[in-house]
Amino acid sequence: MANNKKDLPNCGNPEEKLILIVDDDETILDWLYYIVSKEGFKIAQAADGEEALDKARLLRPRLILLDLMLPKFGGIEVLRALQEEKTSDIPIVIVSNSRLDNATSEMLKREPNVKDFVDKLVRPEILAALLHTLLKTCPPVKKDV
């Protein structure tokens, strides 16, 4: 296993990547913020669909963690709006606190910018690995204690 970034070829720096976290639940926002920031990524947050679209258009994040149940515009509306604009290349990870029915899950899997699904209470190491894989970045070097 590599001990530092120079041991991992073609591995980007997470500090150069902005992730937009979208959720109307402050506790979930804080949880996701904790995980994403610990991995070294820059973060922007939005608490509703309208704010999510505004920030995605303005900031052009490298990835969006998107809740489906949002005020103002729902997650599916946000997802579709992002596909129709110059934001269509932004990968999206759906964050949900419930199992999606088969029809909804299959519909979302066909959306070109949806890359994966995670539970809102995802284990930190699972989300961290997914983010680094999708964004082709190196995890931060863990210091020995």
C-alpha cells in the first residue's frame, strides 16, 4: 500500500476539488461535511433545490452529493435541470435515507450524471473511497500517532 501521494500515479489533490453537498437536514449536512472535509475536499452546501441549482451553476463543483427530498425543487428536478445546462458533466451521487422503489431506482440509474447511491448514514470510509474513486484523487496521508 502506498504511503504517500508520490507512490500513487495519476492521483489528484482533493484540495483542488469542490464538492457541493445538498440536503435540507442540518444534521445530515453536518455529517456529510465532516466526512468530505476530513478527506481534504473543498465544500459548498445547499439546503434546498433552488440554492443547489444556483450554486452548481455559479461554482461548478466537481461532484454533487444530492438528497432527493428537498424544498423548493426536489432532487429529481435538480438532477434533470443540471443535465440540460453546462452543468451536465458534473457527477452526482444520490444521498437517500430510505430504500428507493425499483421503478425510481431504475429511472435514476439511467440518468447520465448519476454515478452512485449512498445512504445518508453511510460509513465514512465507504463515502471517502467513493469520492476519491469518482474524482480520481488521493486520500490524505494518515499520520502515525
